[in-house]
Amino acid sequence: MIPAQFDYVKPSSLEEAVRALASDEDAKVIAGGQSLLPLLRLRFAYPSVLVDLAGLDALRSVTDNGSSIEIGALVTHYELTRDPLIAAHAGLLTEAAGTIADPAVRHRGTIGGALSHGDAAGDLPAVVTALDADLVITGPSGSRVLKPGDFFSDYLTTALAPDEILTAIRVPKLSGWGYAYEKFNVTAQAWAIVGVAAAVRRENGQVAEARVGLTNMGSVPVRASAAEAAAAGADASPAALAAAGARADEGTNPPEDLRAAADYRRHLARVLTGRALTAAAGLS
Amino acid sequence: MRISVTVDGVRYDDDVEPRLLLVHYLREHAGRTGTPIGCDTSNCGACTIALNGRSVKSCSVLAVQADGADITTIQGLANGELHPMQRAFHEEHALQCGYCTPGMIMAATDLLKDNPDPTEEQVREGLEGNLCRCTGYQNIVKAVLKAAQGVKA
């Protein structure tokens, strides 16, 4: 289980990193490597050169941008669970990051890496989808910003060009919102069979707004739009939110694999969305 | 590629291939065969070490990524006498075959850094990345709780 040969460069600036990617079409970015290294060892991936972002300290910071929090792509899952700014304004990320894999993996894995890997079974893609975060991308011709719906394009595929790097994630502050991440798996450190990221804003005993992102319910992370619409304006009660959750699988096309049939995933999405909305509304 | 790392307090300078995994570097270049290779798929945690003070699975890190790092393996934990976690594993008989033990101990010491007084559930959660196929975890959990008591006292 030794990877095939590759070259390795560790640029000290973002420009240098983009140039290294642009100069070799088989180059690949490595950050924490917790998704890429298993792929290299299984020889599912054969990059010619790894461009290690670890020298780009500017991508490690978390900053308050007023209406949003900007999270550098190299912030680790462990740091997501410990950062006070993220806990205060984007607690859904704090909660979901704490469920990723196990502590040792969380020490290495990064938010930018997890999103760029584009695994719809990963936890953070559904969270940034629910939060409608801005994904900041840098390439040879400058920067651009994509919404999650445009960033994730298919199984393990994103809109990133081979010479582009996801550099930061801007998460809008949700003041006064409750949130919850419900993850269902049957063994420790496993991927979610289905996960639900929910955020809820209550007003006068009712749900004013709800956002729901689904993990592993399609080739990309998806919003449960029908459940969101059903929750908005509903009574803030477990029964009303369970009823809204029962619409979570509408419009989804969940995968079928050895761990779960598609119908079972639909069932899980409905039940877990009810639970996540109820918890996010502060009712459980 | 040239790398410099400090392993258990000793500095090493070596030329390595970029594809060399850190666990292979530690075992074959630095002689730290106390760190075993278990599943080789980053599931089992047997190869867990401390990289700059935090637990990582050394089968999932390239040696070149560790350039400049300070590494502690199971062999660097004892300081004249057994580390309290090693002693607790010994006293609670927290092993049978012993294969997972180096990784368990490294993960457990890291767990107590963040949470010096964990509940039983927190210990079980904190060790979720480390698999033991012999003990059913019972004595491992007891050992970590005992070590935590010792650290507090």
C-alpha cells in the first residue's frame, strides 16, 4: 500500500501554488491529506506532483468580516470545533466538524480539503450548503466566488479547475438561529449513511425560517427545499417540525450501496430532518 | 527530498522519497518499530503518534509533510519510568495481544490534554479512531480513567 511515485513541492505563496498547478495538468493539491492519502495508497489517484499548501499560513486564519466569518481553507476540523468566532456565529460548523471521522483525523483534515474533495457523504459539504456559504477560489486569472450549489457538481467532483485552489469559506453570521447536525451511522468513525444539517430561526412561537442541507442523499449535497418551505411559518412544535421533516426526501436521488438502499436513505432523511429541525428550534 | 525531524527528542536529517509514509519513515529510518502498521487504511489507529503535540495517524501523513516537525512516538513517552498512561494500561491489564496499544496510549494521552477529567463516554468517543480486536475496550477505558485520576492528583 505504497503510493505510486510523485514529485512534491511546498510553495510559500498562493501565486506560486497556482503556478505549480497550472504548469502540470496532473498536479494535485494536498492539504491535510486525510482523503487524498488513502486514495494515493490504494492507487486510485496518480498525481505527477503534489502541491502542498502547508506553507501558506495566510490560509489558516479565522476572521470576523462583519456580516460573515471568513475561514481559511487550511483550518482543520479540530480547529473548527475549538474556534470561538465559529462557535459564536456558525455553531452548525462546530457541531458537524466534531462528528467527522475521529480525533486524529480531525487534527490533520482541513475544511478546504474536505470541500474540494467534493464527497457528498462528507459532513461539511451539507453544512456549507445549508449555510449558503461563499466559497472563495483563486486561479491564474484571479479570484472568484461560488455558492455551494454551483461548486459541487457530481460525485467527488467540483467546479474547481485543475489550476484553482479553494482558499476561504465565508459563512454568513446567523444571529439568533438555532442549529443541529444529525448524523446516522452504525459504527464509530464511519461516514454518515445520511446526515442532516439544520438551522432554524424562531419568531413568536413559530418557525420564521429554516435551512436544511442533506449529507449523502445524492451525488452532491442538497437542500431539502420542500422541508424548508414546510417548516417556514409552522408552529415551533415537535409535531409540526416532524411533519415538515417528512418532506425532506422530496426531489432527492439518494445513492444505493452496501450500507443502505435508496428507500432506507429516504426514510432516514425524513426522520433525521424532523429531529434536526426540532433540535435546532430548541425543542429537544 | 531532504527532511529534518525531531523524533522522541533526537534530531534526524534524511533524504526521503516524497511518497514515503511517515510511519515507514519512523520504523525504517528512525528505528521506531514501537509504532506498528495496522490496517494501513487510516481506520485502526495503531500507528498513532504525536505530531507537534497532536495525535495523528502516521500512515496518513507523508514524511515530507512532517519536515520540521517535533514527533513523539510510544518510545519517547517514558522518561526514566513509565508514563502514567503506560502504567495505567499495565495495571488495568488494558491489552491482550498489544498490537493496538502504542496507538491507544498515544491517542489517550492526547485526549487528556484537551479533557483532563473525561467521563467514560468521553473516553470511548475520544478513542473512536483506535480499534482493539481483543479486549472489548473495557480495560482500556478503565486505564484511561485511572490515568486521568493520576494526572489530576
